Amino acid sequence: MTNDSINPAKLKSERRRFRRHPALKLKAEVKIKKGLFGQWVDVEPRDYSKRGMAIETEYAFEPEQPITLNITLEMEIGDIQITKIEGIIKNKLKDTPTPRYGVEFDYTANRHMKTTETQSQLGRIEGILERSENLRLRIEDR
């Protein structure tokens, strides 16, 4: 079974269709639109996939609210930064100390989100996080 297939038995407890990876070196900020201009507010990424991510923040969002993100993956050999990523708040978990929101990237939002460059950069971050996590697990097993 691949990560992209759905297991009906797990679907009740796991609402995501795609595996997400721990966001160990990931930074993100969300544009808060107030008045004519907006400001960027740091949020705490909790996990990530090329389809979306979970963030924690004190700022209140509502389900189905569109948001704009800047995402940076920090690496020793240079950072990967992707700006103006459009997403939609899909859910909110209040059980954590800080509210956690599920964000789904909206690849149909605008021309920028439809480009293969944006899509491949988001996928590239997922691949790097996945390889990093696999390496960490192999080292832990030893």
C-alpha cells in the first residue's frame, strides 16, 4: 500500500490522506490581513507534506478561511524559501497548548500556485524532510 492510498479502517482515526513529515527545520509565517495592508506573523509548523501542513499559532483562524504563507526550510547548504503559498484552513485542534490548524495548499488559487516551479519546490521540501526523518530513524535504531 502506498502513502497515497486510503485505508478505510484507518480513515476514522486518521483524516489525512497523505503522510506528513515532522517539521524539524521548517519555518513559516502567515499574512494577517488587517486594513489596507497586512503583516506577516510567525507560526509554528508541526508537520508537512506537499499537500498541506499543520501550524500552531495564537492567532484565530476559521475553517475554510484562505491564508497566505511563506515557508522556509533551513539547511546547512542553503535555505529553500517559497513565498506567497495559498492555503485553506481545513480544521482546528484545541487539545494542544496552542491551537493547531490543518492547512491544505490551494494549487488552484492563482497562477503562482499553478506553476510547476511552485509545486516542485513544495514537493522538494517534502522529499528532504522525508529523507531526513528516515536517516534519523535509522540512526535511532542503532
